[in-house]
Amino acid sequence: MNFLEFAVWGAYLTSMGNYLGSVGLGPKIGLFYAMQGIVSIFMPAIMGIIADRWIPVQKLLGINHLLAAIFIIGAGYYGQTAGSNVDFTTIFTLYSLSVAFFMPTIALSNSTAYTILKQNNLNTIKAFPPIRTFGTVGFIVAMLFVNFFGIENGSYGFNFSGDASFKSFQSDYNQFYISGILGILLFLYSFSLPNCPVDESTEKKSMSDALGLKAFALFKDRKMAIFFIFSMLLGVSLQITNGYANPFITTFKDIPEYANTWGAHNANALISLSQVSETLCILLIPFFLKRFGIKTVMLMAMTAWVLRFGLFGLGNPGSGVWMFIISMIVYGIAFDFFNVSGSLYVDNETSKEIRSSAQGVFMMMTNGFGATIGMLGAQEVVNHFVFSQTDLVDQLAGWKTSWYIFAGYALVVTILFAIIFKHKHNPEDTANISH
């Protein structure tokens, strides 16, 4: 389940920016990635409520993947038939409908995994991270398939339309086909998963309880409210490198000094080191959570984001490629120590009746409000410093300035979190997180 869940995303998440640039939609990259955040503001919470109250979570996971696959395949087919004359409104609409159904599946897959593990009397903090690594493996496999089959750069393509005027550069859209096919596979597989019963309690409930809105009462708890707010502030960073790392690294291809470097021509493969690091870092979460607690783990993640952005600004695919590599390595800490640990923390702090809804709220704050604000803000920064320039040297300087701005933001959030979030770590709480 985890392998397919993230392979669906990995097929296009880090390479879509290149496709958009190739069809003249480079200045709109931020909007595409922001849409993932916009739908995450409300869709995961809605789907979490439905999973808590009406449809078993594993079946709802599959249904969402089927709908997401239909629309992403539609986006791919439109990209194929439109060629270089892609209309923003059409492809953006198809893409938006797809991510509206895909984004809730991240929280739904977590809830499915936690429920099944608990049904088998397993401790989630010990059992889940190794399982979650298969998600990262799936993401990597999809990324590398897109990279080495040339789909990322348009050097190879599948002509499904029979159009004799088919051009090789159009093959960038095939990443959407691959994502859709993987989504259909997960739709089929989800119906073979153990059942995760909905809450069938017969006791009288208020309207708020029936709709699952009780999860939002978590904001009344000062500690949880601060945690969710900082989750949103850190969520600002989540999609920036997904949207812009590939176009940034690929820019070096047109600069003579770096034109023949491996990294400039294999951005997706280079970026995949981030996911390799993520796979390894997931396995460290049980130790770090038990030893240091959620606050220290979150601070590690925030510090890693500062390094992630700063090293992009300092590095290059030539003599400075080692900085890119370190940036990829620290991504595992930046992403996992925030996303996976945060999800486990929310699972531990909430009751069974609102657990899926609470995961939806966490998703809403991070990949919803946070990612939306982050990508819209990043788009303004990159458009101002990069895409407004016509000279390649000026564009490269603009990229570096942009990465430093993002690093500065992450540093401010880190300092504020260290001061404001109060949490006394109790190793016994972590040991019993599944209860």
C-alpha cells in the first residue's frame, strides 16, 4: 500500500515543473503545486470524517485513488493531444481535480496502516516507520523510471493517439499516465486490505460529533494549537523544492561550464538521493522520538530545512555538487522528522473516535494552509528573481537569491518554535504511543 501510495506521487511531483516549463507555463509552476495545498485545506478533513463515520478507510482510500487516476490520465491525454499549445485552464482543471482526490489519500493511508497494526496488537511507533519506508522506495522507483526512460526531458514517449505529427518533447506528459496507472493498481489493491471498521456506536451524538468536527476542538488545547500552527509554518517549506529543484538544476545545462555535468542532465536522479535519505531516516524515528521527544525531533527537521535551502543556493552540479548531495541527504531529516513524527504525535494525542479526522486536520494545516502559502509565496519570489530575467547568468543569480530567502524563512521558524513550543518529554508516552 505504501509503495503504491507514494509511487503515484513520485511519478510527477519532482518532474512536473520541467514539463510545465517546456509548454510555456513556467511562471505558473507555483499555482500547480499550491493547488495541492488548497485542496488539502478541506479534502483530507472531509475524507477523514467520512472514514470515521461512514465508509471503511481502506475502501475510501481506493475510491479516491481511482478518481484521482481518471483525472490525471485525462491531464496526460490532453497534454499529448495539445502538444506545445497547452491551455493553462484546461490542464490546470484536470490536474486540480486529480490532486483533490489524491491529497486525502496520504492521511487515509496512514489511518489504514495505524488501524491494521493496532488490530494486530502492534506498536505503531515501532512497526509503522519500516513499513513507511516502502512508500519512499515507491517514490524513488517512480522518479527514476521517469528520469532514465527520458520521460522527464522528453527524449522518449508513448504515442497513444496515433498522431503522425507526434513530437518527442511531448513525452513529458507521460509522467501523468504513469501516475494514473499506479493509482488504478492501488484502487484494486485497497479492496484486498483488512477491513477497518467505522465507528458504529449507537449512543446519541451531537451534530458536531456526527460530522467529526470534534477533531477541531484540539485547537482548544494550547499545546496542540501551537503544534498545529507551527506545523502550518513548517508546511510552507514542504513543496518548494518539489516544484523548483528540478527546473533550477536543469538550468545549469545551458551554462557552458556545467553543460556536460551528469547532475545537470539527470536532475530527477540527483533529487532521488533525497528519497533514499528519507528511507533511511524513517528508520531512525523510533529511536529519536523515544530518546529526545517531539520538540527536539521537530527542531531537527526545521534545522534540516535551513540546510536544504541554503545548500541549494551555495552548490552547483560541477565542483559544488557535494553541496547538492548534502542538501539531498538532509532532506530525509527535514521531511520525515516532521511529517511522520508529526503524524505519530497526533495519533498518540487523540482518541480513537476522532483519529482519522485529526489526521485530516494535521494534513490540512501542513499540506493545506502551509503548502499553499509556501508555493504562492515561492512563486512570487522565483518569478521576481528568476523568470523575470532573460540572461542565464542573471537567472542563476536569481535562483541563488531565492534559495537564501527560503533558508532565512526556515531559520526564523526554527528559532520561534524553540522559544514558544513547550513540551516535556516522557519516554513512557512514546513507548505506549499505540495505546
